[in-house]
Amino acid sequence: MYNSAYLNPLLCIMPSTPKQQYEHNKLNKRLRHQVGAAINDFNMIEAGDKIMVCLSGGKDSFALLDILLGLQKSAPISFELLAVNLDQKQPGFPAHVLPEYLQQLGVSFQIIEEDTYSVVKRVIEEGKTTCGLCSRLRRGVLYRVAKENGCTKIALGHHRDDILETLFLNMFYGGKLKAMPPKLLSDNGEHMVIRPLAYVKEKDLLRYAEIRQFPIIPCNLCGSQPNLQRQVIKEMLQQWDKQHPGRSETLFSALQNVVPSHLADTNLFGFTTLKRGQTLQHGGDIGFDKETFTQPMPPQHDADSENDTAARPPSTQKVFNILDNRV
């Protein structure tokens, strides 16, 4: 059951020392910069966009909406935000929490009521994973709502850890080298899906949610499944980071530095038509040499300066910087 008690969403934990104030400001600046960098790199937001921000009641979507609202106030372009929550009619769901929170923020919002919970519980056997069906049902509803409201983009709250977990889920259980893209068309081809938190660490979102005092609403369906494959992958990555600090940064960097000629997918590289003397973009085979590795790039967008772009390749698409102040 849900805990109906929640704190005033417009309040945040006030730092008691100058050091805490410094850390809070540093975190706010880092998250704003990382979200802005992802938006710039992938051309996620354009002038005149109407963006549907999917709000689940979890820390990630709360942070996404909060940061986008901040960028909206100062960005050099104008865009609309529509917060949308799908009330799936889970038992004990505190239906008043999100409307009250969003009203206090003064943001446009819509609460959609669809009893997908009963469908999932009826179709999925007890003890089986509900994520697949729950996600498909939720996705269909949100696509419909986006179309009805004329939204040009659908913003989801997946962060960097989610992307890496998806990579390993596909590798270990699906036999695919596939992750979760920061930007892509929806599976029905009608909508542009964006993930502005793509460069953000989950641990930073946890701290941000604590500071901002978001009225977090847990999910009974997800929370009741401790042996999910995703949870196993999450624990593996966390253990790696404890033993080898910085490994997650290196893994994410790998997603941005793909070399098809050095993999084995004939659909991505013309192995069958390869000729001697051909110039290859990433060089030829060095299998006879001792393998050496260059130092990976620094962690993505962790610099305090919003002008620091050393951690990411320059974008060829960007025509403005979302982090610039409006003239």
C-alpha cells in the first residue's frame, strides 16, 4: 500500500552549513549541465516543441520535470511542457498527491485514468515478471495521449544507469548489442521519444530527490519483484563500480564510440565486400600485436563549468545551446 503522507513539494532540505550549501549548488549545476548537454548533443528540443513529460511519481521523472522547468525559464528558445501521469488504479494509490504537487508548481498537466493494473494482475501469473505487459499497456496509453494533445516529443526519465543496465540485459538475455537510446522514434513511428537524463547518474538523482523533497510514490507492481533480471544487472554494475571506480563512465563512453568494423555484424559493416588495400575508418586488424588501451575519456559532463565540452564529441546538429540565457 502507498503512504499517503508527503511533504510540501515546493520545500527542500535547507543546508545547515556553508559546505552543504556548496554541495547542493554543485549538484544543481551539474544536473542542469548534464541535461542541457544531452539535449544539445542529440537535438532533443527545438523551438516550438510541445513536450509531454511522463510523470510516474518516482524520483527520476520528478527530477526530469523539475530540471526541464528550470531550463524552460532561461532557454534561448520557447517550448511547452505538459506533465502527464497515468493512474493505473493500483490499490491504495494516493490520487491526490500528483495533482496537488503539479498545481503548486503551476505547470500544465493531465492525469489519465486507465485500469491497467487489473489487466496485468489478471493476465500475468503470480510470481512472474509484470514489467513487459505493464510497459506495453502504459506505452499505448501515453502514445494516444501525446497525439491527442499535439505533443511533438515524449520525454522519459531514464538515466545513465538505466541505459547501461539495458545494454547488459540485451547482451546477457537477448543476444543483442543494444541499449536504450537518448533519442529515437517510438515503435509505432509516430512520436519522438527523448531521454534528457541520459548523462545523469542515478545516485545524483537520489540525492537531488532528497534535497527537493519530491513526494515519491512507489510502484507496487515493480517493487514486489526483487528477483527481476534488471535488479541483478544493477547490483552487478554497482559492485563493479565499488571494485573499479569509474567503470560505468568507461562503459557509457563505449556506447558513444562504436566501431562496427571490429565487431561481427554483417549488416553494419561490409565484411563480404572487403578488399585488400581498402582504407578503413578505424584502422585494420592488429591481432598479432599486444593489445593496448588508451586512457578513457573523463566522466561524462561532471565538470562544474557549463562551458566544458571535453567529455563529449561536438554535435553537428546543434543550432543553439539550451544552456544559454534567453536574450
